[in-house]
Amino acid sequence: MEKFGPPADLQVCDVEKPRAAEGQVLVQVWSAGLNPSDVKNAAGALKHTTLPRTPGRDGAGIVVEGRADLKGAEVWVTGGALGFTMDGCHAEYVLLPEAAVRRKPDSLTLEQAGSIGVPFVTAWLALVHAAAIRTGETILIVGASGAVGSAATQIAKWKGARTIGADMRKPAEPLADESIDTLAEDLIQSVLRLTGGKGADLAFDTVGGPMFEPCLKSLRRGGRQVEISSSGDRRVSFDLIDFYHEELTLHGVDSLKWDLASSADILDQLKPGFDCGALAAPATQSYSLAQAKEAYEALAGGKAASKLVITPQAR
């Protein structure tokens, strides 16, 4: 990224290969997920980004330079300043601090491992860190078919929760235990029906905007809600008297605030879920570096039917 703008402004160019100094590793990137925040970053929506910059918040690859016990290791990485104030993973190589890389699960290929970062870390921060999800609870996930929503559904089920997924249309093969079509069904009444009139223990709203208050009204007394985004108008309104009478709790989560080492710690906590089969990587569609601009355009235009990954190494 030499300037901010639409995907057409992105450039594929040759740069000098980085060299690892003490405390650093050089990773040969085999797979790098493409996230909506990468597209927003290229457009200039994330104001702390410095230029010129190689984008890419997620990646997986092989350590080719660095500490002896790490050389040759297949690792995954996400978060922190990647793609914002330090060069990211949409490149053949990425230079990282040692604390940023962790060995990927044996159950995932490198291509799959590169697709995990932002969606699963965001879902983990929402459900486990912020909301402290507990076994036996019922969780409503709005936007359940999206990347973060799908990750959250899997994590919730892994933690022993019952899941209700809400989308603008019911998916053909829903991950959630119950599904609600928000275009055809009233969200609040549907949740009450599915919970015997009690409401959900937890709502994870990945949409925001017009879904904010219906989520709140779908909660039981003492329930909690997590927000990560807002579509349309960034300002929302709700009945404050109902809010405090029902003793509700509202959490905000921003994965951009978590540094590389903290994000790597979360990847370590996710790893057993993939190795035991409770968590699964999404279906992916691969683009070469030469096709990276096309990948950005597909995601920006809403034409991506599966998780997009950039695969820099020739096969």
C-alpha cells in the first residue's frame, strides 16, 4: 500500500528480503487470510496505519531464519501491528518478533492455519475473555454464518453451550443448534420461544446497528451482550430503564488492541480445539500474490463465497 484507496490502488512489487536480527524470526509465508479489516485498512479507514505498508493481519508459514529451535517450524501468527505499523503477511516473507509465532496445530495444513487468526481470536475474546461463557448456557449469535460468527458458534459448542444462530437467511447447513431467519422471523420472539420464555444467557452481536436493541431484548435477566462492530449508523439507542431493571451487562471487544504476543497466547488456547476436532478451519479460496488485488476486490464487492487466502509460495 503506497496510498490509501480502493483495491485497484494496491501494488504487487519487489522489495528487499528482510533479515532476522536477534529476537526476531523470518517466516516464509505459505498462507495469509484476507479479512474485512484488511480491505478497510487499504481504504484508509484505520487511521493509525503508516505508509508505505504491506498489509495482512493473519498468516502461516515456515520459520527460515531465527532461533535454532524455531528454524523449520510451521507456525501461525495474527494480530498486533501486523499490516498497520509493521509489514504484514501479504508477502513472500514476514519479519516477526519471536513472541509472535507459535507452532500451528498438526491437524491443520499451512493453508488452513493462515485462515484462522482474526475470526477465531475475535470470537475467543468475545466469548471467553469478555463474556466468560459457561457450560450449559444458551448463546445467541447474530451473524452466525459470517467468519467471526461461525468461529464463535464452534467455540461456544466446544465450551458446552447451546447455540442459537441468527442470520438474514437460514444457512443450508447451519452450525448452530437452532437457527433464526431475521428477515422472516422476529428475533426477540424466536429467542423467547427457543428458550421457554427465559431469553438467552449471552448475545454475541457481530452486526450491530439495527440488531443492537433486539439482541438486548432477547436476553434473560442478568444476561450479557458483546459488540464488535456496527453496520449502518454507528449510534444506537435502547431503553435504559429496561437495561438496568434487567441487570444486563454490555461488553465491547476490539481485537486490534491486542498485541502480537497476546494474540499468540490466544492461538495457543485455540490449538487444542482444532487438534481434538471441536474446531474446524473454514473452506478457503486461494489467490496467488499476483492475484491479490483480485482477492481484495472480491471481498470488498461482497463476492467471496468462502474464506479468501493469499498463498505467496509457488506450487
